[in-house]
Amino acid sequence: MHAARIIAAASAGSAPSGRVNPSAIEAMQERGYDLSTHTSKGLADIDAGPFDYVITMGCGDACPSMPARHREDWRLPDPRDMPTEAFRTVRDEIERRVVDLVSRLRDGDTQDEVL
């Protein structure tokens, strides 16, 4: 949504459910993005890399090592079973961090170490 012309993003989980969470579809629809056409994917379903960036979201030991020049772990709670307002709070925090990452990429302000 925020950098489709400059970033090719892939999303996958360490334990995919096989379906996109209806709460995620609803929450993203509120932002004007249609997730209903997406599928639930595991890590084996995406390119093996190497990647410029790998962003993990608090999965700890469940996150395999994926080849990347830059890594960040956004320690966020899994909103899967949260009530709507809490789900939106996590969505908004992810969006804030994505906007920040895109800004850093555009400014060339990146780091080579694991964050």
C-alpha cells in the first residue's frame, strides 16, 4: 500500500492456518486494501531469498533463518483472536512501522546489522 512501486513484498507465516483471517480482511478493507484475494501462505510458499529485508513479527524460535541483508524483529502480539479494537491497534502499529521502514529506505538510512 505504501510503497508498491519501490518494494516487492512477500508475506508468509511460520504456521499458516490455510485461510486469511476474516478480521484481517475487514481491518484492511477499512484502509482501502482488499485482502480477500490473498491466500494464507507458509514460508515454503515464497521465494527462498536472499532478501534485502526480512521482517519478523515476534515469532521467536519459530522464525527460521532466512537469508537477508537486513533483519528486523517487530515484536508484536499475534492479533488472530483479538477483539476488533485490539486487532486494529496491531494493524495500525504494523502500518506505522511499514511507513517508517519505507521512509528509511527512501532516505538511504538503513543499517547492516540485525535490529
